Amino acid sequence: METENKYLGEEKISKLLLKFSIPCILSLLISSLYNIVDQIFIGNSELGYLGNAATTVVFPITIIAVAFAWCFGDGTAAFLSLSQGRKDTKNVHKAVGNSIVITIIISILFVILGFCFEENILRLFGASDTSIDLAKDYFIIILSAIPVYMLANVLSPIIRADGSPRFAMASTLSGAIINIILDPVFIFGLKWGIKGAAWATIIGQIVSCIIALIYLTKTKTFKISIDSFKMNFSLFGNVTKLGISTFITQMSIVIISLVCNIMLAKFGAMSKYGADIPIAVIGIAMKVFTIVINIVVGIVLGAQPILGYNYGARKFDRVKETFKNVIISTIIVGLIATFFFEVCPQVIIRLFGTESELYMEFAINTFRIFLMFVTFTCMIKVISIFFQAVGEPTKAAIVSLSRDIVCFVPLVIFLPNLLGINGALWAAPIADTIGIILSCTLVAVFFKKMNIS
């Protein structure tokens, strides 16, 4: 079993990237559809932008849940790939089992806290008096399925690293198709409104989780047993270190959403747009942005087993070649997205409903300003995951924190006081510019040291 994935160190890089990255991209794109589809159907229903505002305030809460799941899942995946490269895979099954145990414990705590502090949490993330009831209806249903949602997300990167990216894609695809089918049935057919969107989402998540769990009976490079679930905190600590940058990245999204929602609500109320239009629009922009990010993250996560295996095997030329291919692909995706965001944002916006001239005006400004340097954002995320894949969690964390926390958060608080509500939008391109300079510098230093070793 230790040599099951040895072709990662021998096969042509471009062929490996196609094998691993395409299913990973599709998996992440499909995953992002859970929220996108909800917003499209809700925005075109009688709920309108208030319904989208309600889902926007719930979105960061689900990101917190997936931050833990991806931390453990990506950490285990990186551990698996590095172990294969070093030809030492005896502890991989324990890493997988321990990640599952901790994920279940955290998910249960998450549900308990969510039910206990429901309204406080929703108010914190920007729910207004006009959207709070809709947010509660959506949140309670979504919250009830958090354990299966987290479990599916912790298993998906592990399945990819085990050499089965297509199975991981099938798991996510099945849930997304069910969600897409059930959304119009529940929202329009049964007239369940925002509750219908939530029910469609969690039914899809349950199906994805069941399929992912089935994979544990047919793994390639490790075998799960009762002993796998006995906690080894030293081992799990190493796994968590490898996944910490993913956790930081996801939690940064939560912090960004929280601060953005607070500032947009505050300065929106002082503007002609009001508080709810900016909240609804930024939620749509963030989820469209998530589609772009998921494409490039899919590329680099697909490359993660290749990077980890070859770095562990000290085949540094293959590491550099893989990174070069990933970065070129990322730049191409980013530039295509930038074209649509700058030239014809209204085409995207209309998919989510057209409420008023004010709504469209703010939405166009948001896409053109907030997403101006989306190419830089994509490169920063890719570089962070690259460092995670080669066992450099500290550098990965620095890259994630520099753009999101060190730069963006202070800017989004400070600029609206100078520029009004549009100041919150300008925080993103400025943070992207600073973040890409630091990220590229760290990469250059890393490769220079790698050439010497």
C-alpha cells in the first residue's frame, strides 16, 4: 500500500494535474452551488433581496463550520501525501480516524451553541429588524445538518489525496444535483419560501456525506479500523499544523464578512442605499467571487498530492514545475473573471433578481471596485495552499493573514470614514496589492533555499 501512489513522482506533471485538478475544481464549484442556487431562486421569488440578505448573514456561520472541517481534512490530506513521498504511511489511518472523531465533537458543540445563541449570532453578522425572521427560519434548518456537512467536507480532501479525485467529485455532485432539483420544488412548488431553500440544501448535504462515508470501506493507501479512532494527540497536532492555513483562510472570510456587514450596514443606513441593499449585494458578490476562488483552489488542491509527494521525495524540479503550471492557470482564470466583473457585471447581477435602480447601481460598483484585483486574490490563496502542501504551515498562515486580517480589516474600518460606503469596497483591491507583494517575496525566498538544499 505504501507504493500505491508512486506514479505521483513519475508521471508527467501536466497529465497528473488534469487527473487530480479537474475533478477537484468540479467538486468545489459544485459545492459553491449550494449557496449560489439558493440565492438565485430566493432572489427571483417573492422574498427578493430581503431573502438574500437573510442568507448572507447565515453564510459566514457555515464558513466557520467548514473552516474546522477543511483544517482537519486538508491537514490529513497533506500528511497523507507527504507520508507517501517519504515512504512512511503507517500512521495515516490514525490521522484520518482522529480527524473524524474531532470533527464530530466540534460539530455537535457547534449545533448546541447555535441553538443557544441563535438571535445574538444572527444580529452579530448583520441581520436587521426586517431580515431577522427570515434569517432565523433559514439558520435553524441549516444548523441542524452541520455535523453531516462538516463530515462530508473533512472526508473530501482525504479521498482526493488517497488517489480518488473522481469519487470525491461524485460525492459532492450528487448532493448538489439534489439541491438544485429540490430548490424550485420546495420554494415555488410547495411554497416553503426560505425554509424550502434550507431543506433542499441539507438533504443534498446528507447524500454527499453518506457517499463519502462509503468510500472509507474501499480506500487505497490506508485501512480504517477501530484503532484508527483512538486519539493520538501528538499525531493529530501535526495534522492540524498542516491544515492551519486553511483554517485561517476560512476564518479570515468570516472576519471579513463580519466587519464588512457591520460597516456596510452602518454606512449604508447613512446613504441613499439603506442598510439591506449593501448587505444583500455584498453577499452576492462574495458568492460569485467564491466561484472564481474555487476554480483556482481546485487547481492547487488537485496539485496538493503531487506537491506533497514530490517534496517529501525531494524531487524539487517536479515541485517547481507543478507550481509554475498552477500559477499560470490561476492568472488565466483571474484575468477572465476580471473581464466579466469590469465589463459586464450587470449580466451576473441580474441572475439574482433586479430590485431597483439603486440596487443595480450599488451592485455594479461593488463588482467593479471590490473585485478589481481578483487575480491577485487568487494568487495569494494559491500560494498559501502551496506552502501548506509542502509542509510550511507558518508561511501559509503568514500569506493568509497578511491580506485578509493585517490589511483588509483595518482598511474596511478606516476607509468608509473618508470615502463613505464606497470606502468599504476599496479596501479589497488595496489589500490585494499589498498581499501579492508579500506572497511573491516569500515564494521567491522559499525556492531559492530549496535550490541550495
